[in-house]
Amino acid sequence: MRLLYSFAWWLALPLVLTRLWLRGRKEPGYRQHWGERLGFYGGAASAAQTLWVHAVSVGETRAAEPLIDALLAEYPSARVVLTHMTPTGRATGKSLFARHGARLVQSYLPYDTGFMVSSFIKHFKPSVCILMETEVWPNLIAGCNARGVPVVLANARLSERSLRKAVRLGSLMLNAARGISLVAAQTEADAQRIRSLGVPRVEVTGSIKFDVVVPEAALAIGASLRASIGTRPVLLCASTREGEEELILDAYRQDRSSLPARLLLLIVPRHPQRFGEVETMIGAHGLNVQRRSKLALDGSPLAGHVDVLLGDSMGEMFAYYAACDVAFVGGSLMPLGGQNLIEPAALGKPVLIGQHTFNFAESTEDALKVGGAERVADAAGLITATSRLLRDDAARAAMGRNALTFANQYRGATSRTLALLPPLL
């Protein structure tokens, strides 16, 4: 099966590269560093011990921050090679880890062919391969196994839907799962599903995302943004996905009279290539829009006629959360699985979520149980819940406190994960 899988990769490679080039029209980063994706690396290999961490995109990169910081502190003579699949993930990593200097090296993950993966491993000579969350690549795991590189799946989660997909792939995925040395799962439910694939060792460590430290710089930007907004109430719709903005804007326009006067809608699409599309969409709804990238945070007030602030900057999600009064976490109005609600909770913000949160099922349910989050049925429900919270200061403050309690009580996954690594290294 793995031979057929590799053959399929080689057959698909011209189409993959063409798609990469076409995506580069909107995101130039897709046209850079192609050599890395194909297994070609310049420069001499480092003599330092190399700890390899793979974080596919923005969410995984941000989730990896506590683990990477802990690895570099625990192994002071080592370096981390951080790989990604997307330019936005790479840009996020560059922003987050600039403070580590040469001790952190970034690269794209090579495509999962035997040759390209082998080239990567030969060049970087990692002591361990740590994959974040759900990344399982058959040739990568086989290549690591052949060279004695232990493979760890950290902060691992596996939904019922993903499990069914893995089972349908048969021996290809089952053999890959058996090649993983250690899985550090977020929850017992995740662990049980992962064990069913035949992984030899699965431990429950919790979610590393609870250990994230809010950067002081982000809080400062958030304070400046809030100062520009002034006393206007702010509903943040964070990490929205295609189709959701249309629903939110329709509901906002139809039920605007029920909202507090001068409410500012702050929308942050999850994918940067959609910033222009969403800006056009906002205008088509007859609403005045201001891009964050064109807003000078120099104390000047946001123009009073602006209805919607479009969050089109990278690496400022914590700042957006800090500046809002109520946070809606996207990817949940449509059957997309939802996004991480830990970040707004860690800032003590009341959290609203839609019906579709299967990617973060347990953490979402825990937040709901303690009263730190509220589930809404649809976009109209989002507007109704926002109106109620913004008109009730006591209820909004209590919900924010509950969210902070939820975020604080699950810390410690990073140290638990780190404690499992020494025997492998």
C-alpha cells in the first residue's frame, strides 16, 4: 500500500506544484522555498542535537509555542528544526520564535515521498520527530523508523470522523500508526480512538494550548487598538471560514436594531488569502469597513462611521481578543469542526460558539459546563446572545471569569509531555 501511495504522490506532483504556483497569485509565500518542499537543502548540516517539530499551519504553530520553548530550555545545547506546510504557518513561526535566534531553524516539510523525506532526515539528522496534533505521514514515519528516529505525536487529537477516514485507508494508515513511538493525547477519548489504530504507546497529557503564554506585545497592541475604538462595544468574530462571514453579516444587518448603539463588528478571517474577498463582501452588505492594516495605532480614534473592522494582520489574534467585549470562535456555524476557544478564555473573554465543534469537542464541552462559553444555534442566535451579554455587564463579567477559570484549570500538558521524552532521546 505504501508503494502505491508513493507512486500516487509522484503522479500527482505536477498537479501539486501547479496548484502551489496558482495559490501563489494570492499568497506569494507559496512560490518561495520550493527546494525545501522537494527535499533540497543548502548549507552544511549542524553538529548540534536537532529536535524536529512539525506544525502544519498557524494553529499548530501557535499551539507548539509552549512545547518549543520548553524543549529549548530543557536541552540548552540543542536546536529545533520547525517545519510547516503553509506560508502563514511559517510566518507565524518566524514571528513567535525570533527571540530564539539561530537555535530555531524553519523549513517546509518535504512532500511525503521516500526520496524527499530521506533527504530531509539525512540533512538535518534529527534525534526525534515531534508531529503536532493530527499529522500522520506514512513515508515520513517509515523513513524515521528506518533511521532510528523516534516519532512522537504531541497534543494529539483524533475525532470520530478522522478515525473513520483512517480506517478506510487500511494498512497504509495502520502501519504508519504502529510506527509512532509515543502519542501524547489531549483527552482520554482521543487516546482510545488512537489506540484502536494500533499505536504501541498512548499517554493522556492534556492540551498544550492551555499552557500558552499571552505575549506582552500582543496585549500592548490590543490596548492600543481598544484605545482607538474607544467606548464602542466590540463583537469579535475570530477565525471565520468561507460561508460564515456571509451569515454573520446578514444577521448583523437584519438585527442591528437589537444591538447596543455603535457596536463595532470585528471580523478576522482564518485564511489571509480571503481578506480582500471579505472586504468586498462587507461593502456589498452596505457596511463601512476599515482594514486593521490601514489603521494607525497612534492614539487616533477609529472613524465613527466604520461598521466593521477587518482584522487583516498576521500574528495579532491575541490583540484582537484583548480588544473585544465578546468573542465568537469561527469554524463552528458550518460543519467545519470549530477552532480553538482556549485563547479567548485565557484572556477572560465570554466565548460564543456554533453547533459544529467536533474538532475541539471535549474542551468545548468543558467550557460550556463551567459557564465560560455559550453555544448558539446560528448567526441570528449569535446576534441575540451578543445583544444580551453587552446589555448585562454583570453576566458578561461572570462569563469571562468562568472562561478564565476553565483555561487555568487545565494547564500543565507541556511539562507532562516533556517528561515522556528523555527515554526516546
